[in-house]
Amino acid sequence: MPINHNFETKITKENESKVLFRLNRDVTVTAKRLKTNTDFDNVSGGGLPFGLTILIGDPGTGKSRFAQEMARSVVKNGGIVLYAYAESTIDMQTLLRGLSKEQLIRMQTANFLSYLPKWAEALEQIKFLLNTTKADLLVVDSLTTLFSNTTKAVEEADVRSAIFDLKQQLADKLPVIGISQIRGQGMFTYPAGGRAVDHASDMNIEFDILNAKLTENNKIVKSMTDRLYTIEITKDKYGQSYTAHKLMVEYVPNIRFTKISD
């Protein structure tokens, strides 16, 4: 029996074109990327996406080291970086090591250790510094600490609000690397601020350390004396990254990634 397509609608003849444009539109979106000219470009679909990339992991798993290597690579290739930090453990020597005078000028660091304002003011100061430095990349080390100054009993809500505002106001303008503490346990982990932050980001990279070594076939073998630093791109909003396996990270002489087979 044929369907009678004679549905009542309030769409007038004058407004038909405003609706018909929706039909058969190409919904494929390719994210704008900032090339780092490192091996990361090969596993991430071309570099850092414009938007928010969150680095998630326990302390000591290499989040800050990774962010610093990305920042150094951008500076070495002529870009400007604003590195905002509120962690007392930041290794400034690693960040600035081997940079020329011209490169040091382009590596702009913002110290939030001495005075940490409320999260809304911290965000305003970061935007002002971005306008001043004309940065091509923003690194926030860490989101959890920088946006933790709150009058609320539970800081998670303000961390979440700050990250959402950061994403909304800066997403299409430049890549942002945000380092986050991890919440949850086992297979159920997520960045500080809750699951909503996890969904709001453009890319999530999880960091881990394995008590293991890698065989010639790139398989993991447990070891009490060896440690593997790994990353896993668990989310790429645009589906351009290599998300099939964990990747072993090596930083010397240059950052590179090796696919790990279970």
C-alpha cells in the first residue's frame, strides 16, 4: 500500500529552501591539524587537531614529557607556544634544552605557581596571554591544578566548567593540549571533571607504564626489570588517528612510536 505523503507542516513556501538544503549534504569533516614534524603526525592523522587534546594518566606516566616534546617541535619549526603551568614538578630544563635564542623567544612560558586565581580569572588571563603572544599552540599543565581554585566544596564542577569554556572559546582557533589527572579505576577511567569532559574533547590520549619489554615481533612480554612507556589514542573526534593499538613511546634521540601487539 503506497504511503500518503501529505503530512501537515508549518513550513511555508518562502521557507522551503531553508529546509531543503539539509538533503544529501556531505557530513564528512576533516579536522584542521598543526603539524609537529615528528612521528606523532604519522599516528595522529597529520598532527595536533585544532581543539582540545586531553592527556590522561597517572602521575609519572609521561604526560608532561609528551606535551613538552610537542611544544619543542612546534617551536623548532617556527611556531609560537604558550606553555601555562601550575605544577611544581615541571621540568623546565627538558622544555628549554637545546633551543636557540630565537626558539627560546617563541617558547613563551606562563607561571601560575606563585599566584593561582579563581578558574574564571585564570581562563581570562590565558586568553589575554594568547592575544599577546600570538601563540600557535597552547599547553595547560595541568588543567586539574590550574582550574582548581574554587569556593565550592567539590572542585570537579569548576574544573569541568573551565574546560568547557576553554573548549568553547578556543576550539576552532588553535590546538590546545590539556594535561589532566585521572579519575576512576581499571577500565573505567576518565579525565578530571567527569565523563562530560571526556566527551567534550576532540582527542584523548591515555598514558601508561607497563612492567614489560618488547620482543622483536613487537609483542609484550612481562618483565620485572623493564618498563614500557605507552600511549593510546582512545578518541579522535574526526576519526583520523591510529586508535587500533597501544603505542610504545621513545623520546631519544627523537620522539617516536612503535605499535604494540598483544
